[in-house]
Amino acid sequence: MAGLSITDDPRDIRDILPDALTDCGTAIPDSDSAAAQLAFTHLARLHTDRQAAERWILDKVSEIITRSGYADSVLGLPLGGLYGLDDEWAAGWGRTEQELKARIREACAAQLSSNRM
């Protein structure tokens, strides 16, 4: 990939990307669930390391769920279980902000635990 430039055809870049990632010891996730698992685990680590607030985590989780087409395999992940909390938070109905934050912290902990199994 190092020999390619911005003027090269994007299809050429896409074609060699899997091999380039393999050379780096990384692979493209093979499913929505695998990609979401990686992204959710990264988000959970950011939160645990105090680099991201609960509301930001919830926004990113909602984006990932939407992009997956609301796949059951993504919704079934610990952070996927937060689906719908963004509406609850934004509308101000249901749980308090502190309760919602606690739910997000719990989901982050569960996401990290599920990755260790």
C-alpha cells in the first residue's frame, strides 16, 4: 500500500487492503457481529480508561447498531443491549440520567468480560 497514492484507483486500494492488514497482523472482521464486537470492546475500554463519557459511548453504540441494520447478532452483544437508551436519555422519560449512566457502565463492564471468555 505504501506505493499507492491518492490519485490511484480506490478499487486498487480496496483490493490490496486485506493482504496489507494481514501483513500487519490484523484482519477485516468477517461479519457485522465481529466488527461490532471489536468496536464495542474498544468503546468499553475507552470508557473504563476514562477517555469517553457515558453519553458519548451511547451515541457511538447507537451509530454502530444503526449501521448494522439492527442486526440481532449486534443487539445481542452487551453494549448492543443499550439499544433505545439514547431515545430515553434525549426525551427525558424513564430513568434518571444517573441511572442511565450506571446502565452504560454496567454494559461496558459486561462487554469487557464477554471478551475475556
